[in-house]
Amino acid sequence: MARRFVASSFGAGSEVAELAILLVSELASNAVLHARTDFELVVDLDGSRVRIEVHDENPALPVLKDYVAESVTGRGLHIVAASADTWGFHASDGGKVVWFELVHRAPGT
């Protein structure tokens, strides 16, 4: 559902839509696997950038962990950190927000 929601936020021909979908998939998966709470997805799209936030109810802040080749988890935040133009997280009332931003140009600009 998170991937479909993000995909529907972009117009046809968006160059960053696929990357945004991949990254939101990582953050939504982290909310399900690690926060174990309901989460809210916020997409803020303007002509020059997209900011996507995942809000959950777990106050534990994420940690970039080292992993071994055989690990089946632990790469999500590394993918976000390596692929997003900016990213971060912060505590919020009743939980936390993990976010990323991508430079975005609307089709035809």
C-alpha cells in the first residue's frame, strides 16, 4: 500500500518515482519489522523536491547497523542513506519520524 500511495503521488514520466517507491518500501518495512506499530505515510511533493516521511508510534530511534553478507535484514537504512539526497529521523510526540528527500523535477520542466 505504501508503494502504491507514493506511485500515485507522482505524475507520468517522473524520473524519481521508482527511487522514491524503493525507499518508502524500506522505511515502511522497517516500521512493520522494528517499530511494530501502525504507521502514517506523508508525501510532500513540490516542483523541486519530494519529502517522504514515515511516522510510527515507537520512540526507539533507528540505528545504522553493520551487517554480514549472510544477514537477511539490516540494509534498509543503508539503502536510504546511499540513495536519498538527504534523510534523517527525529523523535516526535508518541514515536518518531524517519524521512528522506529527493530532488524532483516535474515532467516538462
